[in-house]
Amino acid sequence: MTCRVAELRRKEVISVKDGTRVGAVCDAEMDVESARLTAIVVYGRPRLFGLLGREEDVVIRWPDIQVIGEDTILVNYQERVRVRRRRGLLASFFGDE
């Protein structure tokens, strides 16, 4: 199977570690000396409908790509877990941590 870079951009990226959708391929990195792809790039998710910018882009190195299929790319990637502690209204009012 052959795949052009334009076709690569339409594919969804799925993590094989936890089955989550990472996003769609938006760009690719290439080593110009060896003429080989070194990574694919998935743009970061928009924050507040894009009004607050985007999260950081996800760069997935070529060795972490498991399978390139017709519609999806399976990768060995797991998103970092962000833990945000929610504070109640009274805790923020009285300054309790």
C-alpha cells in the first residue's frame, strides 16, 4: 500500500494504549538528508472554541507508529493525565486549600 502525504493528513490518529482519539494528522516532519518521514504532527485541541488558542501540538515519532490503515493510524502514545483540583465556592471564598 502506498500513501501520499495529502492522504496522510486526512487520517485519524488513535492510541493503542488506551483507545483514545489523539486527533487528525495535520503535518509531517521529514529528514531532508535521508528523505524519510521522522514524525507526524497532530495539532493541539482548541481551548474554549479556539478563542484561547490551542493546546500544545502532539508530535508522534515514526517508531511509535504501529499501523497505517485506510482511515486511521494506530500509534503507541498516551496523553499525559492532567489533574485539576476543583475548589468549591466556600473554599475559594475563605481561602482554604
